[in-house]
Amino acid sequence: MDKVYLTLKILITLIIVVLFVQNIRVVEVNFLAWSMSLPLALLLVGVYVLGMVSGKSLMALVRRLRQRSHSDER
């Protein structure tokens, strides 16, 4: 089973490297009055990290609410 996980990790790493290399062109990002130019690959990584952080926060909130509702039922 460890070989399967290692193979999956290597495959995912290769896909990320290919994505990064193919999306190196610079794009402009505008948000309200803020404007910034950066490589598309870096923007994708930033959006991915923000999604991970917000997803983890949301799951922690759901767990807390679930634990609170279970403790209230007792």
C-alpha cells in the first residue's frame, strides 16, 4: 500500500510541475482598487492555498457545531 501512495504522490507532483511550467505567463489581477501582475502559476497556487485554509476553517467550524449539538442532547 505504501508503494501506491508513493506512486500517487509522485504523479501528483509531476502534474503540479507540468501545470506550473505551462502557466508561467504573467497575468494582471484586479481587486477593487488593487492591481497586481504575477505569473498565472503563482496565482493558481495562491488560490489553492486560500481554498485549503478556508476549507479547513469551515470543517473546524462544522466539527465544533456538531460537538456542541451532541453535548446539548445529553
